[in-house]
Amino acid sequence: MTEPATAALILGAAVWEGGPSPTLRRRAMHGAALWHAGEVAHLVPCGGLGRHPPSEGEAMRDLLIEAGVPGHAIHPETASRDTLDNIRLALPILARIGARRVVVVSDAAHLPRALLVARHFGLDARGHAPPHGARLVPQLRLALREIPAYGAYLWRLRRY
């Protein structure tokens, strides 16, 4: 029996007026590094349109191509608005490419909640975080935000 393909689900972050935010860029580059190292066969950058175009998934696709990942390995999800939707809306893409094993790429503080969601939807998931950005305050803010968000997602997932 052939092992299912592994995909990296690269979770979205903001696109700013001037282009991808540092967080979005860091996550996309980490996904590219996983692909170049042969750890994943497919990349699924996730995220819909925020305040500024393009969608997060499209912005990451462009960054991944600039990083040398071929287009056939990139399968953007471009409609989601949050972590739950990042993963839920990526499920049909994962089914199409035959991937049930995923590496979720996001910031370390965000990974427990993202993995909760991925496993809830039946994915064999592990997390992989890029190195921290240079700015400590945004990382601390993200970590503190995750405490109530995790509880809220336990509640939200009851619907699915």
C-alpha cells in the first residue's frame, strides 16, 4: 500500500497595503523550505481576502513560486477568514491531491489550536513553526490571544 501524500497547510496571516506581512512571508518561506527539503509533496497556502488584495492564499502562492516551488505543487485555498475555515475549506483540496497527512505551518503559539481543528476534521496532523520574528511584542500578543481562542474553538467545533 502506498503512503498518502503529505501536504503542508500554510495558515494565513495579513496582507498589508504594501504586500505580505512579515508573518505571512515567514510562514510561506517555511513552507517552501519544507517542500525543498522533501518533507512535503504539496503546499496548500490558506487564506481569503482581507483588507488589502490579493487573498492570503494567492499572496503566499506568489511567494512560494518566487522561492522556487513549482506551480503544480501549490494548491491555494483563497476563501477562508479564520483558522477553522483555513482547514475546513482546505479539506476538498487535500482530498483532490490525496493527502490525509498534513504538516500545519503557523506560529508556535497558534499551532495547538490549529492542530485541534485539523485533528477534529480527521487529518493526521503535526505542526511546524517557522523561527520567531524579530519582534517580541507581537509574538507575546499572539500567545496571549491563543488562550481564550483555544477555548472558543473547542466550543465552535461542536457544530462540525
